[in-house]
Amino acid sequence: MQMPKPDIDVIRRRDEIIAALREIVPGEGVIVDQDELRAYESDGLTAYRQLPLIVVLPEDTCQVSRILRYCRENHVKIVPRGSGTSLSGGAMPLADAVLLGLSKFKKILEIDYDNRCAVVQPGVTNLAISDAVAKDQFYYAPDPSSQIACSIGGNIAENSGGVHCLKYGLTTNNVLGLEVVLMDGEIVRLGGKHLDSDGYDLLGVITGSEGLLGVVTEVTVRLLRKPETARAVLVGFPSAEAAGNCVAGVIGAGIIPAGMEMMDNPAINAAEDFVQAGYPRDAGGLLIIELDGPEKEVGELIERVVKTAKRNGASTVKVSESDEQRMQFWAGRKAAFPAVGRISPDYMCMDGTIPRHQLANVLGRITELSGDYGLRVANVFHAGDGNLHPLILFDANKTGELEAAEAFGADILKLCVEVGGVLTGEHGVGIEKRDLMPVMFDEIDLNHQQRLKCAFDPEGLLNPGKVFPTLHRCAELGRMVVHQGNLPFPGLPRF
């Protein structure tokens, strides 16, 4: 995985940069010791590692603003980092860049039930928001499997989803406002507590921008009331393909579950060994389908789901009879990633999205690719919205297996695009999928995307080397735009 060549001049100026950052963040907020830097050398994509030049841990928005302004004025690259749970290398450090850690931004600033929202700092974990409002029967809908650890700022960067995104949407559908620090140090506010803002949808632009446009320092999220009833159906099938057909059948019947997750046999057994959730070990495919809403409605929908499952060859069907049993059904799925970590020295978690009707076809093709590469794969899916998470199992200590896993993963993502899907559903592009962007976008598409990047970060200092396979200088893109006679993003509106 190639990254931009380090700027030797910046590396030579390290002591000068350290002194300047210590003026901004006094005390222990600037980390320079090599052993201490080691904790930041990778994110959740641990196959790739690089020590950062320096780590700085600001405590407030003013410090973030001063750090970014200093870096721009002195042409120093900067990589924002939340909890470091990114699975695409989005927070991977650079040898000539300051790593800006936001772990000290961990306060829930306001809970506003009248407007059904909460104002939080970006270092607050996803699950902490729901925990803070649970006593009043509210919750925050996006719930990625890493929600106990991942930060809300990282969720903004990657537009994270989770098991309930089918009915309640991704992060972008549940964020109302942001405070963002731009590369020149300017602090801007986008959105607020209201549902919609006029003008450009800059809130939507920042959400999912992978740290390339600005640094988020405050987030206003939507809170939802807990539904009256929630029940889950655990359904085993002889094959993963049959489970995939059932997914299409449920959605085709006009039923929108709160969540619909799928696992194949290797993932089922790994999760059952780890959690003992009561999964059928002999099933080739497993679906967890949750329905929520008024009790009577949920009861009727469960009957329809069970009938659909049986029509598609279900071998086992369990319906939760208590909230504890429902949570037990989910426990195995939530623990699937660490569970698979117990059966393989290493694994690579992919993230592509396909049309639902292609699930059975893609599962079959992944099985064929597994045989071609000689590597096992455990499949975990957000089945309702077609978001695949194949876990490719390998041993990095065996010569060639990492490279084979990378090639296998690339073929899975190419397959997703081939059948009408996209390269990523919620993990982002980062460095993992960066070189596959031309599979989905042509040069014109990529240039337009980079023009947006240039409007926010003209020098290309924020998280460089991520997302785009080839970086153009903004001046080059500007000349191209002028030649074409239009300038879609002449600059960011002032606030």
C-alpha cells in the first residue's frame, strides 16, 4: 500500500513543530516519544502501520483551531483521529504529519428532550449516547457493532450505520448539526437543532468525508423514543443462499424490519463458541430479523416474517419471548468480529454494498473466490440494506497470505460494483479501497470530488493519501474547471 512520499523538510523541522504545539497544548498533550507514539501507529486496519511525526491531544475547540491554523501556515499535514476503530485505514498516520487525537472531547454537553436531540463532543462513544438517555426511554439509532468503543466523531467521518440502519438510517440521517474547524482555523456551525437548513447541504457533505474537509468538534444528534415493543426472529437455513432469498422475500412483502442481519456457517459457529447465543450450529445461513412498533403490529409482522421464512426453506425458527432473549439473539451478531478473531491469527474485514436481490448470487461468487485463493471467509451482512462484511481469514506470518487476502478483498469489492453496488457502505474508502476508486468512478467523477476537497482544503493538508488514488494540485483542477467554463465549488460560504 503506497502512501505519499514524506516531506523531508517537515521531518527536519520536527523540534520546531513540537515547540509550537506545546505552546498551544501545554502539559502532556503533545506526544513525541517513540514508544508512546506506537499506540497510534495504526487504526483498526492493523495490516498497515506507520509512526506519526507527532501526536497532539487538544482539550477544546480553540486549541484545535490554533493547531490547524499553525499547520496550514507552516505547511504541515494533519491526520484527525477519533477512537481509532476505523477498518479502512482512515486514521492511519503519516511520517510527516501531526496526528490530531480527539479522545479528550468526551462530554455529553446537552440533552434536549423538547427538541429530541443531544449535543455531544466527538470523542463520546456511540453507545454512551443511548445509555445517557435510556432512563427516559430514548435512544440514538445508529448502532455499529463497535458502538461500545467507536466515537461519534468517527461515525461522522465514515457515515457509520449498524444493525438498525435499515429502518432508521445511517449517521447522516440522524445528525442535525455540527461544529467544524476548517484547515485555516475558522470555526463554523452547520445545521443545529432544527430538521433542515437552507442553502448547500454542507452537513451532508461533511458527514462521510473521512476527515478530508475539516475537524468536527461538536455534534448534535437526533434522539428517538424507544418503541413500545421490539421482538426478534432467529431463523436458520440450510444455506446462505436460501437466507439471502428470504431477505428479498421479506422486503418484497413490504415489511421494513428495524434490523435484518445475516451470518453464514463459519460466522455462526464462531459467534456461538464466543457468546453461546443459541444459534443453530448446522445452519448454512442465519437471519436475525427484528420488528418494532405497537405490540399488535409487531405480532402481525412476526407472523408474516415466519411464513416468508418457511416458504424459503427455513430449518429452524425462534421468536424472542422476552427482551432478554431478544438481546441474546443480537449478542452473537454484535460479537461476530471479535469471535472470528479467535479462529484465525488475522482477518481482513471488507465492506461493500449490493442490491438485495443479488445477495444469493454474490454469496455464491464469494465461495468460489474463497476456493480460488485458498483462504477461508466468514460472512456477516447488514442484509436488509445489502451491506456486506466478508471477513477474510489469513495468517500474516505466512508468506504471501496478506497479499492474497488483499487481492481476494479487491475481487469482492469489484464484484459488488459489477452487480450494481458500491465500494463501501459504512467503513469508508480510506487507504483500503483508495486504489479501487477508478473501478467505480471515471476521471471526471474523481476530479469533481477533488474540487470539493480543494474548496475546503486548498493545500491538501488534511488527511492526505486517503480516498483519492491520484491527488491533483488544486491549481491544476482550477485551470481545468475554468477551461470547462464552470466552477461548481468556487469556495466555501462564510458563516
